[in-house]
Amino acid sequence: MTHDYVRHGTTSLFAAFDLASGSVIAQHYRRHRHQEFLRFLKLIDAAVPKDLDLHLVLDNYATHKTPKVNDRQWAQS
């Protein structure tokens, strides 16, 4: 990308699907960086009861591989 790159209204959608209830947690952001992805992970963590395990399926996008995402400090124990 060049310094003057503009997305022209493009949005990034993060979504999580609860198989048991059929509900969807979704959030859209203007940018697609690890900061937005971490914010979404924290949203999921707050919405899911603590006694349930959370399983994430992610693609190979660089946003999902940053150390701040991989160290799993975003997950509250």
C-alpha cells in the first residue's frame, strides 16, 4: 500500500457464530488491524459465559498472527 491509499468506504466485518443458539456476534470496523481484531476478541470474551470453552477458527491473515493476539492475554481467565 502507498501512503495515500484510501479504502473508499470499505469496511471490515468480524463475526462469531454460536452454534448452540444460532446467535451471531458481529462488529464492523473502518480498518483491519490487530487493534480492531483484539477489540472484537474482547467483545466475544465478554459475551460468552466463562464456563464455556471458546474455539476460534481463523484464516491465515496477518492480523490474526500478531504477538498481541497470539499471547492470548485478551482472554480473561
